[in-house]
Amino acid sequence: MATTPGSVPTISGRGSTRGSGRSRGASRGGLGAGLIELPRVPLRDPATAVMRDPKVSESRRYCSKCEEPVGRGRDGKPGRSEGFCQNCGTPFSFLPRLSQGDLINDRYEVLGALAYGGLGWIYLARDRNVSDSVSDRWVVLKGLINTADADAMAAAVTERRYLVEIDHPSIVKIHDFVQHPDPKTGVPVGYIVMEYVGGQSLRDMLMARRAEGQRVLPLAEVLAYGAEVLPALGYLHGRDLLYCDFKPDNVIHAEEQLKLIDLGAVRRVDDDVSAVYGTPGYQAPEVADVGPSVAADIYTVGRSLAVLSFEFRGFSTTYAGKLPDRAGVPLLAQEESYYRLLVRSTHRDPDRRFQTAADMSDQLLGVLREVLSANDGVPRPVVSRQFTPERRAFGTGAGEVSGEAIPVELQPAGVAAALPLPQVDVLDPGAGFLATLSSTDPAELVRQLESPPVRSTEVSLRLVRARIEAGDLAGAAAGLEELAATDPFDWRVDWYRGIAAMAGDSAGDARVAFDAVYGELPGEPAARLALAASMECTGDKEAALRLYDRVWRVDRGFISAAFGMARILLGSDDRSGALAVLDQVPDSSSHHVTAQVAAVRASLHKGGPIAHADDLLRASGRLERLGLDVERQARLTVEMLEAVLAWLTATNLPPHRLPAGARVLGHDLSERGLRFGLERAYRTMAQIARDPDTKIALVDRANAVRPRTLV
């Protein structure tokens, strides 16, 4: 059993919690969240875990009443382990009360002290009622450092009332509560009896990595541990209990299990009497004034993740209530989603944090998928609980084949009409009414939604969306202001602000709104996609590329991200990078052909001159394999042959410098062969043209491009 040093009581007001209509549950797998295989930690032999010389270091000796240092040495002489506080006279004792061989309650045989923590000594014992000749049942007895500490005694009594009812696979099991006379005073002392978990605490694992020269745990492992402990905290919160003192010391990894230990600081949500215990650097800043809460527990998880994942010097002093500057921490500079997860979970305002463990778990798993996919390139998509899929892919013009001119730059209005939408909360009173709406005409939808049979948040959001689609951006903005006044923490308001701004060609305003959503939902690819699009529209191509890349690595369903990457890479003359991304669009996607057409055009990109004839031949082979219909094939044939003819004319290469027998779309790689190919393509387009003027123009082009012949 690991020690839990550093917990100190906090005098506080009444505990507080804040409910949220935004809360939605989170799914999870086994240890490692079903996404990563964590290292197996072997069980520790209980006999080797007992302390040989149990002592409380002088640096951790404080009076239980006034919190002044006690038991400190002077003039080279060690301090006393027992005595009286010189400041207030309160007696103190830092000696273990139980010794090897003591029998507690005629059942538990003490083997020795395991560790000490803020609330008491921890002893290893053998349960004689269960042990036999084949195996022993090892248990842990947790007593009090100072039996005169009224607060600590009260905490122990509280544990006896309800902790034995806690039953969760990731929380240490409380078996019993027993008493044993103090060997000096004879006064009965209470002990909690809990299961022995013989692994390593996350703090021990961190220290072991440091001893091996690794300063921190790998981020993916840290996130996987977080995904495992959050449901355990959620279980406690669901029973109106608060853990209060979460930290790496209080999480044990044993073989393939992870368990929360040391329930000494657990208290009921409505308990405004008991002392609150926490650890500096981990405890939320508001606890001393308003008491613990679910949001305060969330804060301790965020701080623990930070301590485990990067060198967090001064986390209990200089940075006790804040995170270090992101630019100074390489991990945070590289992993923006993780940084935003930490920012939200440790926000100084409790209302800005995740409001439930499930909320945080959902986003943490999204960040874990992103980190893993960024490391190994393997997509890890999952159905979002917050967003629909993207309604359509945007920015795919490079793969479209039509007679109309396609904009080269990304158009904000097209993005607004394509981005995913927030999922409708099925528990909302208006969800049933919304399911009956069938009209696709925005004006008709606005009329129906302005006089609904029931008014609710979801109905108001749907009305905002209908107004945006109808072009009434002022009406949409007014509706969003009303929603924001009702719930200023609803991220959906910012999402629709971003949609409205893009629809109004105000990409800068959209970027601000989508950035806020990303801060609220750091694990959602849809949030990163929207922000990337707004960044691209404002000209910040490098930042957009990073986000598009992270979206695409996680989920190949976001086709817009692939086209965004290809567009930006091609704009910076990275043709090979653009082609590599477009080739990743899977064959099963309805946009596979579109991506391949874009790849053909990328091979002929005017901004990056064709470097070699092999580029042309590969593009030709790519186009021939697509099997397009006659019209699209003819149009692309014209594009390709015109580009190849221009290249051949510009380079003026002699025939012997060209690949022997090379053919482009079935035509010789020569000026004569290419002109014949263009003539044929133009005449094919003329045959299928419906407009007489267009037909005549195409025939004229065919005649003009035809090489001179004797016939």
C-alpha cells in the first residue's frame, strides 16, 4: 500500500456542487482504455513492503491544531517524535501505535507499518479468519497519527459509516472497522480494514522512471491512467461522495488493475462540518473558502496528469494555482489538445472546469486517440457523443469536374454549410418536436420554430440554425445572445456563433468562437476541424495545417481535413506531401474518386513546375485507373494534355531525353501525339455538349489544336 504524504486539513465553508445540463456519459474500455496496452506491474510481496524503521520525517511534522512545525531538531540534535506543540500546547505523536505481532480484534495479526500519510499510519496485517495453509489474506489497517486529533477521529468515524458500502473495481475495498486499545493510554483507537493492493503507486512509478533517467511518464500512459480513474471518481460522485485528495500517491497499479486507495479524505457532498483534507499543489484554490466539490475533484485530476507528464517544478509553490507557460514546456507546446484539457480541468473558476468526471473522461479519451494516432499514424475514430459527422466535405473543389470555375481558396460560406452540428440532447423537452420537422426550406423552418408547441434550449438552437441558413444572421445573433444569458457556459452557443460568422464571411470572428469551443472540447476532432478551417480562411495556413493533420490522423471520415492539408501543402509547393494525403482517402469513401482527381491535378500543379516526365506518366496512369464517365474523362483529358503540352514546349527536350515509348492517356509523349489527343478530347466534349454555341466553340478548339497533316 502506497503512502499518501502531504495531506493537510483545510478549514472551509460548506461544500458546493454545480449540476450541468451539458453532462453526458462516457464510454470506456478496460485498463488502458482499450486503446493502449499499459506495462504490467507485478504484485509486490507483502512481506517486503513493511518498513524496517517507521518514522515520520521532521519536515512533515506539524501540529494538528495550529499547523505550526513540531518535533523539529535543533543544534544538531534530532527532534522528538512525541511531545507538545510549543505554540498552542496540543499534544503530538508521530510514532506508530501498532507493532509486529499485535492482534487486533482477535482477528488481524499485524506484520508492521507500511507507510504514513496525512491522516494516519498504514499497517500490513494477516486476516486469521481467512488465511489458511495454502494462502493468506493480506489486509491494510489504517489508524491515526495522533489519537488526540479530534478532526482525524471524526474523519475515521465518518469512514466507518459509509465507506464499507463502496463497491467499485477501481476503488480499494473497505472490509471492516475495528478498535484496539492504545498501548499507552488504553483509549480505544479506530482502524479501518481494507484490501491490500500490492503494486506501485503512480508516484512510485514516476520516481522509478526518474531513477532510470526518464523524467516523466509517457503522455499516452498518463492519459490512459486518467481514463481509468475518472470513472471511479464518477462512481463516488454518483453516490454524493467527494474524494477530495486525489494525487499520484493515491493510485496503485497492480498487475492489470488500477485502484484508488486511501479513502481517508472522502466526504459527503453536503458535509459542512468535517475538516477537509487535501494536498498543496493538487487542491483546488477555492476549497479553503467554499469547500470541496465535484469540480474541485476534477481539478486534482488535472494537476495529477500535469505532474506525471512533464517536469512540473514549483507545482506546489510558484505554480500552485496555475500551469506554467506553454512555450516553456515542450510537451505542452507540441500537444495543444492536451494543454487545453489541462487548462479546462484546472481553471481557477470552478464553473469553467469539466462539470462531471464523465465529461472529462470523454474529452480525455479523445485527446488520447489523437496522441496515439499522431505517434503511429493509425486512425482511431469513434462516434462522437457531441457532434454529428460533417454534413458534407468542404474545400473539395480540386477534385470536382464541371464546366464551372471552381474557387481555389476556401470559401467560408461553404464551410458553414458543411461543418458538423451538435447532437440533439434527447432528454431536452423539445427533442420530440424537432424529430417531427421535415421541411428543408429554411424560411418554412423558421416559421415553424418561432411558434413551437414547447420551448426549450434545443428548439432555440434549431431556430438559430434555421435563421443562419435563411440568411438572417442578425436574428441568429439575437437568439444566441438570449441562450448565452441563460447558460453562459454552453459551448453550443459559441459553435453557432462560429457557423454564423463563417456564413457572413467573417472568418476572424469565427476563429474566436471556434477557438472557445476547442477549449471546452479538446478531444473533439470536429472542434479542431472548424478552427482549422477558420484559420485557413484568415490566412494562417501553418496553424491550420497542424490542426487538419491531427484531425485526419485520428479519423479518416473527415474528408475536409484531407483536402485542407493537400490544399495547403500544394500551396507551399509540397506536391509529394499533398499526393500522399490524397492517396490516404480510403477506397470505401464516397470521396475516393474526388481525391484521386485532385491528385491528378496536383501532379500538374502550376505553382510547382513538373519536375520530371515520370510525374506526368504517374498522373496519366492515375487518371486511366479511375474509370470516369465520358464527360469527366474528356474534361480531365483536356486538362492533362494541355498541361503536358505546355511542359513539353517549355522544356524543349529532345526526343532522346524522354522515356522511350512513353504515352500519356494512350498518346505518344510528343507534340504531335499530344495535339491529336487534345483534338479527340475536344471533339468528344463537343458531341455531348447541349448548348449549340458551346458545341461550335469546342469544334473550333479541336480544329485549332490539330497538328498539320498532308490530308
